Amino acid sequence: MNNNRHKYYIIAGEASGDLHGGNLVAAIKQLLPESRIRGWGGDKMQAAGMDLVKHYRDLAFMGFVEVVMNLKTILNNLRFCKEDILAFEPDVLVLVDYPGFNLRIAKWASGQGIKVVYYISPQVWAWKEGRVKMMKRHIDKMLVILPFEKAYYENKWNWAVDYVGHPLIEEIDRKKKVGTDLVIRDAAGAPVTKPVIALLPGSRKQEIEKKLPVMLAVSKAFPDYQFVVAQAPAVEDAFYEQFTRQYPNVSIVNNRTYDVLLQATAALVTSGTATLETALFGVPEVVCYKGSEISYQIAKRVISIKYISLVNLIMDKPVVKELIQGEMNTENIIAELKALLFDEDRKVVLKKDYDALHQILAAEGDASRKAAAIITAFSASAGG
């Protein structure tokens, strides 16, 4: 490879991908200031030095939009993406999470002789395991961020992958150092002095509708605490207010989840990355999951994992309580929350487990830097 020519095309398709992609772009630029990086993502990747081709907000295959309704747009985006990659002639194509789109691009790119690195593996260990054979064929390097994924790929699929640590570690540690200037206010607009219980009911309207009313009902049993709903940026205030207005000790804070967690004494959290973020902030949590009965029954049959929270999956034991479907009711949440707030032995055990979790995920050092080092070294060895 001509050493004056380091070209990387990176594709991320949602807010979390933009966050981790932004840190990755910054790390590549630190290693190779002369590198050229182009791709799809968001403001963070652009700010770090990537030429932004398409913003994830403008992609019709994002979020709630039904795939079938937007098939034409999706196919147009795929075609445009392929043309743009070919015109740019990258040394390496880096795909960040977002499997629905990125796995299609990986398959196409490998057919074009383009080197493909996948950063943040699709969760094939939970479902759609059949994808792995295709992935192994078309992805030259897989960088995983969960420790059990390395063993999963190597033992079950004979595929050597690189574990780089979890990029949330650096993000959350940075936030803890900076602290927060968020002033949480009550319904009358006065600053809140009570201890805070964070409510993280998810980012999609359907899941918020299912979980938030149950979470809010719990607030009646804890009048000495302020319950604070972490509002998703894409959902309007009025949607939350229809649920919260009848509860005197509930506030809503928009798009500042980390600031809320920095002030929280405990949290009620829906499944997903939020369970891990909450644990890394050291906040005792109850994991609350409720979907439609049909979806739940289907999921039970196709998902082959012991736990639904990343905390328990990584630690391979029930560190945090998971209240799923029928078990997610007011009575059970109240009992669990009381234990987290008032049972001193429980607090000691949880803190020990959270510390161990942090150590496991931080063991490889800075994930973004490690990923950048692997990608740039691979690019050089691949000969461009």
C-alpha cells in the first residue's frame, strides 16, 4: 500500500453507532493524521474528522419506519452507498453495528475485493445465528466488544475475532470526570432536593407505552423520592406528559440520560444497552421488560439466551433482577426497589459485582484506540 494513502470508509446507522464511530474516527486520526475518512453516520463522526455522506437521521430504514413501506428508498440507499464506496476506493471498509444494512454491504464489498472490518458484532449469539456462516465468509476482521463473544465465535464457529473491550467504558468514565450541571426540577419548576430514581423506559413509543405506566405507578410507594423519566430525543414531550401528569413526584428530562444517571440513587431500566450504562454508572437497577404477548411468545422461541440484560449476560449470573412480562408488575418492582434502597447487604454485593463488571470490560484498555490500531495495522498488512 502507498503509505501516503490511508483511506477508510465507515458506516454507522444510528445514534449509538455515531457515538462509537466518532470515537473510532478520532482514534484513527490520532494514529494517522493524514488519513482520509468518508462515510455514513452523524454529527459526532463528522466532528471527529469524517466527511459525512449521509446522516443516520435521514435514512428511511431507521427506527420505526416499516421496511416494506420503504423498500424503494432502502434499495436506493444501498445502491447509492455502493456507488460512493467504489468511487472513494477505500483501503478498508469499516462497518459499525447496524446489521440489517451493514451485513448486506459486507457481502457486496467482499465480492468487489474490498477489505471489510466489522466493529461491534451483531448479536447473533441471541438470535439469527444462521447469519454467522455468511459473516465469516465476507468479513475479514471482526472486532467484538463483549468478552463472551470472543469465546462464542472461536469455540462454536472456529472464527478468530478480536476483543477490544467496551467503548462505553471510556465514554462513561469521561462523563463521570466531567460531572453534571443538570438541575432537575419538580412540577412547580423548583429544583428537586429529594433523592432521584431514574426511569429509562426505552426510546420507541410502543415500548414506552407498555412499560412507563407500570414504572410510574411505583412512584406512589416512594413519596420521599423524585422519579425522573429520561426522555428519548426523538419522542415529543406531550407523549410522556399524558402518562406523568397525574404523579406529583415525577419529572421529565429530555436527552440527558447520563446526567440523570449521575444523580440517581436507583433506576428502573428497560432491557438493552441502557442496562449496561446504568451499571457502569454504579446505579442499582431493576430491569423491566414487557412486550406484546405475541411478540414475547415468538421471542421466547427464537432467542437462545439465559438473560435479557447485558449486565447478567456478561457476568453470567443474575447480578440485577430481571422482571419480564407478567412478572413486571408494580408489586414486584416495589419489593425489588426497596431491597436496592434499604438492604445494606444487597448494596455491598451489587457494588462488588458492578466493580467486577467494569474491570472485565476495561481490561483491554481504550476500546476505540485498540480498534483503530487493529484497523490501521490491518489496512497496512492488506496492502491497500
